[in-house]
Amino acid sequence: MSSRRLEILRAIVDEYVTTQEPVGSKSIADRHGLGISPATIRNEMAVLEEEGLITHPHTSAGRIPTDLGYRVFVDKLATVKPLSSAERRAIETFLEGALDLDDVVMRTVRLLADVTKQVAVVQYPSIVKSRVRHIELVSLTPSRLMLILITDAGRVEQRILEFSHDIPENFLANLRTQINQTTVGQRLPDVAAKLSVLLAGITTGDRRDVGVIITTLAEMSMEKPEEKVVLAGTANLARFREDFTAQIHPILEALEEQVVLLRLLGDVGETVQVRIGHEQSEENLRQTSLVTVGYGSESNPLGALGIIGPTRMDYAGSIAAVSAVARYVGRYMNEGV
């Protein structure tokens, strides 16, 4: 495709996203400074239409992008749009004072919905992908012990054990050191095997107590809480009601299903993915576009986040916002929630 035709496609997308009005050749010539006549633009638009990148609604002389046109725009033309100073400030400060993982996730989804004016979705960090940050053994009473497992995503699991006898502090301190040396940095699915090796090396009379503690920690690491996704900004869809040719209710119903949202976020990685219109696997969402990316460390995304909105979306701005929020959340979690 010629660079001139691509620039015309860019002009059509930009103008239609802004105005929601079909775009004509005169409007492109007047507003976009391409240095070519309306007649030449009309000829190029005819080729774009033949290629399935634009179409004309009803009898309008103007054109609007198709799903394929948006795809070409995103793949070849959309450059990351600089965030405004207000957006940057909001992203840099939204996690200040966050109390725990739930607070981090809820702040993230609300910010993303607010910045993009779309529906925001954030997946809780996957327990399967998480690693041990620290394990603590806390003596509540001489015979009662609290076990605390903290992951690199800030998830905290706790259990209380009751013993029929007192547990010496020096025994706890020594065991705490051994357990952390064995498990810190390990993926949770691997923790049970590592702890079994540690238990096999215990030959003292404390083996029974160590066994109870290690067995409980292994169970805590192997538990797989239900994967969870939170949503914010569904009211934003109402702002774009006229973008949806069919009823908006099936879209809202799909967004209420956790299993649907998990599928949407299930295969994301460290680079932004954009699914446009009919590229969506969920039939009820095929009038929408989805912009997603993983968060966490680059080599090990802990979860995913993204936005859902009409195909008439500011893709460059959405990609910039989703990327920036994911980077910030990942950095925050890596530094410790």
C-alpha cells in the first residue's frame, strides 16, 4: 500500500474517532495538509474501499473505517500518543498509600477507566505465576504459631497452628531462616517439593513439629484460589451507545461473566495486544475492541489489564495509557506492595 493511501487512512480514522461523522475527501484536503487535491483523495479512497479498509454508511458521501481498516491503522500507523501531564501525574501517584493487593487492584482499574474513558479490566495476579517473597513464622503464644506466606505480587496467605506444647523461639528463628533460604524466589507450584527436601534433612527430635509447619506451608503454596478479574467504567459504554448497531445489553452481559473476562486476558504477554471488532472470540463483544497487556516483570507477567470500548476508539491514546499503567503497577509490585 502506498504511503499516501496510508496517510489518507490515518486521516479517516483520526477524524472519524473524533467526530463520529463519515469523512469526505474535501474534509481530508482541508484539515490534514496532505498536499493533494480532493479528486486525488477520492480516487485513493475508492481503492481503500475496494481493499475493504473503509466503507460508506447508507448513502453518505463520506467514509468510515472497517475493522480491517482499524487493524491496518493499529499495525502500521498508530504511534504511541504522549500522555498529558495530568494523565502522567495521575498514573505516577495513584498507588500512593495503597494498603494491600485488593487496594492496588481496585485503584488500578478505577484509574484506567478514568484515564481512557472506557471499560477497564484488571486481573488479579495469578497464584500459579507468583513467587515467594517471604515466609514468616510468628509466635502468638508459646504454643500458638501464625504462618504467613507473602508472594512477589503482594498476596498474603495466613494460617494459625496450635501445638500441645510450647515452641521455643530459637527453634522458630532457625527454622524461619532455613525455610526462607529454601523457598524465597521459588514459584509457588515448586514450593512443596523444595520444602519436602528440607524436611528430609531434619533428623532432630523436632522433626514432628517441623513436619506440621512445612506441611501447612506446602498446602498454602498449592492452594489455587479462583482466578479473579475486576471491572470498572461500564457506564462509559453508555457514552458510545450510538456506536453499537445492536443492543448494548449483550455486551454488558458478557462483561459480567468472569469466565469471559478471564478468556479475554488469558493469553496476554509483555507487549500490547489489540483485538478489533470481529477479531474478538466472544460473539457478544464483536462490536468492541480490546487493548490488553501483561503486568509484572517482563519475563514473568503476573496478571493482565486492559480496556474494552467501541471500535471507534482512540487506539494510540489507549495503547499509551494501558502500557503506562501496566509498567507502573509492575514496578510497584516488584518493589514490594
